[in-house]
Amino acid sequence: MSLVVGVDIGNSTTEACATLVGEHGEMTFLSGALGGTTGVKGTVENVSGVVEVVRRALAAAGRDPADLAAVLVNEATPVISGLAMETITETIITESTMIGHNPDTPGGAGLGVGTTVAFAGLPDCAAGSAVICVVGAGVDFEDAAAGINAATLRGVRVTGVVAHADDANLIANRLREPVPVVDEVTLVDRVPLGMRAAVEVAEQGRTIRTLSNVYGIATVFELDPEQTRLIAPVARALVGNRSAVVVRTPAGDIADRRIPAGTLTLIGEQTKRSVEMDAGAAEIMDTLRRVRPLVDAAGEPGTHVGGMLARVRDTMSELTEMPVDGVRIQDVLAVDTFVPQRITGGLAGEFALESAVALAAMVRTSKGPMELLAERLRAALGCEVLIGGVEADMALLGALTTPGTDRPLAILDLGGGSTDAAVSSGDGAHSVHLAGAGDLVTNLIDSELGLDNLELAEEIKKFPLAKAESFFHIRMEDGTARFFQEPLPADAFARVLVLTDAGMHPIPTRHGVEKIREVRRSAKHRVFVVNALRALEQVAPGGDIRHLGFVVVLGGSALDFEIPDMISEAVAAFGVVSGTGNVRGTEGPRNAVATGLVVSHAAARAVMERALHIPR
């Protein structure tokens, strides 16, 4: 019996399967191991991660590394999810002002309309005039309230206040007549004076209604139809805010400008087509279907998409020591999304959710990098290192060790950077390797929630949510309550939490549980479900998913608490049975490729043994 270890080098994790293989192909599975992938998949940076996971597997099996006969590694295609989120629209405000930054504690409530006046200019205002008081930096809240009250007693109608400091409630609570107060306006000195303006603050738990409605703004400022069309981006940017200020200048120019995101050229074996990025994900993916199979892709020089694909090629060239012109884009996945963008012309760091397209690209390289990796592993482990077959085909062999499965069988291997599919039938195995998986979902969640924290976005992707309703109980996202004997951490109270294996972590966002859950599920559907269907379509006989009987879901993402159910629901419409794999009856959806490498090696050894004993 020979001791071999199959190793699956993934985008995020590296898995191993230690096995004894007999001369006639008989196998005795000993142990498995899991570790993090070091470096980019399929490059020499993987060496330390592979060595570590091989040693863990041997230690778990109680075997001496000196007895190791061979290590089997998969054909690890390097995947660079060169993610580009290119905005299609951008809100730009020129010679006009819009403030809608949602301070935590605006003061007062209601809508106030008037002419902007500096606090120092209040004594000069005529009785009966309607004004919006602009309180600059350095003005104490008590002085501000006293000055506004004095103006009110003289007959000046102060209808709203815009303040620099975090003083909204301190000012509002001291006013004789309550008015809406918006504070934390960092660029208050740039608020134009002597201009017609509107201030709106909603009650707690509510959002503004007038200034987030284009026709509400048109009513306030008496706009004509053409001006109303131009003001639409401002109204859109204020949707969901609790407070807002809009100031209109006579020479104002408010426009929704198209950003040249660039042209993506998709090159197939038979044809080549180009598509504008701002046409959206559906058009990009439809164009991809018309050129399949994809040979390469290129972006328009000088544009965002051109830069993204160039960076992907440069990165892979550096990592694999290949010439840039030898790197090919094997697949792309486009997803419609929203990206928080700073509004040009805003005065308080305002952001608006702008339409965008996220593009993940997967790189195809030669076997040169894998040969170099195998050479380094031979030196590090002191044994033979063999490069096995295509990753999806190996996953298929591993999936067949799941109890209750048999051919014909289809698998979906959901990883961090790619989605693999394969079908085993009477005429052999057919596989496909597609861009886009868990890493893309994490990026979508991070972007659409405006977190700027990929680690937190990863937790939101993997774990359920809850809301802390008291110091002793939380409300789960499914509506059920969970109680605790000890008080919750102070920073968790009244916050949305993600319930990780390491404990509950507050999410620093104003979004509620429903919104975060919607973003999470939508991102998973747009990536995993869409990719699962297009992968199965490419490997199914005749391109018809209905010809598939059984689908086994594998990979790290198959451990997700939502994704397998989403895929099962999607393929059920085609009469296909889908479920999460249980490799070797013990490993769950993990270790399929590593196990498949061993199965393939054992089968090849059995064939060789039979050939050696054929009578001559």
C-alpha cells in the first residue's frame, strides 16, 4: 500500500485527503485536513500552505511524512476576480447646493422654506421675512438659540436652521417656536447666502417626504418641467434620509451625467462582439452567450474596464512569470449593483447610491505555473508531486463518494473565486469553470451597504442577523426572540448584530435588519444562483438543464446557511433534485477535489497494473 495525499488548492482554502492506495487500486481513506491558501491560487506562493495542510493530514492519520509516496495536486487555474464596480450614473451639483447627510440627531421636525441668512445677519432681517438661519463654526448653541429667539420676537419668520456643529437638538430645545434644524454641515461656510432654500427634518423612525420627492422640490422652488427634470438626481440622492437641505441658486445646473465606463470586447472561437459597460449586466451576459466559448476579453483603453482587465493581466503575469500577452480571460461575470458615491457639489460629504456594474474576470494561463509549483513542492516535501486532472472532473469523482449518489450526476463546486460544474454520464465527463463566487458576493455586500470593511461583509454573508431589543434579548431576522441570562455588551444595545461563531458583532450602519438581509440574499442570488444555472446549462446534455437528474452542491460556499436552498429552489423548476454533498460520508461538501484526485490516481494505478499483467 502506498501513502498518497490529494491536495485541492482553492482560492481561499487548501484541502488534503490522506489515503492508502493498493497495487490494484483499492483505497483506504485515512484523514482529511483544511487550511488557508497562501497567495493566489495556482502560483508558487501556495507552497507553504500546501506543505502545512499535508503535514496536518499526515499527523491526523498518525503517519510519518517519510512514508509519503506522492502528493497529488489539482490543475489549479489561477483566478483573479479583478472586480470592477463601474458607476453608470453620477449626481453632480454645480453652482447649487444639496445637503442630505443624515446627521444622527437633527433637531425639530417639519419643512421650512425661506432665504438663507448668516446668523450674524439676523438682526438686519426685516419683520415678516422668511429666512433659513445658517449658523457657522464657532457660534455657541446658546448664543445661536438666543439670537434666533430675538429675531422671532421682532417678527422675523425663522423657518429652519443649518448648523456647523453637532448642536441641532441643543438649539431646537431652546427655541420659542420649533423649527427643523440640520447640523454637522462641515462646509457650512460654503452654503450660499441670499438664496431660496428648504430644510426638512422627519420625526424619529420616519424619513423625509417632500425633498426626496422630485415634485415636492418642484413645488417648493416653483420649477418648470425642464428644471424639474434636472433636479431629479437630487431628490433621488435624498431618498431614505431623515433630514435634508436644498438650496437653489439662479445659475444652478443640476445634472445626471453619464460616466464613460468603457467598452468590453468579448472574443469567442468563432466571433467577436463588443458591449458597453453602461448597458448593464444583462446585456453583457447576453453578449457573452452569443460568443461562447470565450477565448479572451479586452477592455477599451483609457477606460475603467480597460484598466481593470489590464490590472488582472499584469497581476497574473507578475505572479506566474508569464508574458502579459500569454494571459487569457477565460470567463467574466457581470452583476448589476449599487455603489455609494460622493456627490459632487454636496457640502456635508453626501453620498448617493449610483447604478454600477460589477465585473469579475477569471484568468486562463498555461500549465507552466503549475509545473513550477509542483517543482517547488517536490523540493519542500521530498516526494513525488503529480498534477491531477481538471478541477471540476476531480470534484465529480469526489462527489460520487457521497452516500446515495450514482451516475449520471452533476456537481456544482462553489468556491471563493470561481464556480465549477461537471456532469458524469455514459459518454464521459463534461466540465466548465466560471468566474464569480463567494469573493464577489462579499464585495457586493460591502459596497451596497457602504461598509468599507470586507471582513465584516464576509461575516454578514456567512451568518444570520439579529437586532438587540433589550440588554437581555435579541430579535432574530426570522422574527423569533432569543433570551440571555447575562446582559448583552453595551455596544450591542439597539444595534443590528451579525451572529458569528465567535460571538455577536454590531454592524456600524443605519440600515435595518430587513435591508441588510435583502442585500445579502440579493447578492447571493445574483452571483451563485445565476452562475449555477449558466454553469449547469453549459454542461447539461443539449444545454437543457431538465436532462440532469441529480445535482450535488460542493465547496466552502455549500456550507452557507442559504445558498444550497436557493440553488435547490432554482433548479426545482427544471425537475432536478439538488442537495449538499457529503464526501466520503464524513466530510460534508468539502474535500471533494482532494478525494477525487486520490480516486483518479487509484483508478490509473489499477489500469496500469492490469496492463502489466496482460499476457504477451
